Amino acid sequence: MTQPNFAFENQYKGIVAGIDEVGCGPWAGPVVAAAVIIDQRLFPEKFAETINDSKKLSKKRRESLYQQLIQHPCLTYHIGSSSVEEIDQLNISRATKLAMKRAVSGLGVIPDHVLIDGVRDPGLGFCTQLIVKGDQKSFSIAAASIIAKVNRDEMMSQLHQDFPFFGWDKNVGYGTLVHRQGLQQHGVTVHHRRSFAPIRNLLEQL
């Protein structure tokens, strides 16, 4: 298993934040970003052995690690999101950028550099390094990926309580068979992204 480290963070002087997002692809729900600053002086060995890309962790492991991270003094973090309405108005790319901006602005400190998972610079106004598979290479991005993922999953589980026909507690809004069947039987909700082709096409058929 590829293990993240601080090699990218240590390329810079000053405050370095890692940013990751989750929820660009689903048909329903918000897009969520997390920004994380890690104080390496307080970083415990247990995190060095366990923090990784959220997708590489089981749900149980991810949620346990999330609780440990948000309570530890080595971590400063903030979560930003963009609503379904903003996604439909702006498009998913701009809405994701807005979620990232909200995450960074809520940190309480201004980073000197930001590390972002991916290949597209969102233009946040900071000195930015893009890292392909950054959540597998940088501790800051990996921690951000865990925090963003757990928070969005919880949001979708809450929405599932009111709209149980789509399987959002399991598929978190992605276009699975259960989700597609729910749409056919119960129609589009206020939490669906109407600008996304599968939802738009369904609405055009009505």
C-alpha cells in the first residue's frame, strides 16, 4: 500500500494546507471539500501508520480515524461545501472551487501554500501545487480526503432518512441500480442535480 508522507509539505516554508474534495460525480447531494493544516511537531506515529487515501480505507476504519483526527491538536481543519442549487447554477467545476474556497477561508489562518489532489488548478489565489493521486502521497491531502468523505457520507445518510427510496446511505448519491430504480419509481427530488445529464434527461421525459 502506498503510504503518504510529508515530502511535499516540506518543500515549502510557512503554512501549508492540503485540500481534497468529494462528491463531484454523484447525481444528488452537495460537493464537499476539506482543508487541513498539520503541525508536524505534534503529529503522532499512529497517524503516520494509518492515514491514507480515504478510498483505501474501510468505512469503519475511515470513521474511526476521522474521529481521532478532528480531536487531535496537530490538526487544523475546516469543511466547505456547495449546495445542489449552486452546482446547477455554476456547474460542478465552479461549485467545487467554491467549496474549496470556503474550506480554506474557514481555517482561521491564511496558508502560504496549498497542496491539491488532482490535475486542474481551481485558482484559489494561493501558491498551489497540484499532485496526481495526492491523497496517496501527502499526509495533509490524505487527512483532508478522510474528513471530506466522512462528512459528505454523513450528509447523504441524513438525506436518506427523508428520501429512503434511492439508497443514499449506501451509494451516497452515485447512479447505482438502486438509485436509478428509485428515480423511475419516485421521481426527482430537490436534492438531485438537475444539470447532470441523467437527471436532466429524466426530467425532459416527463
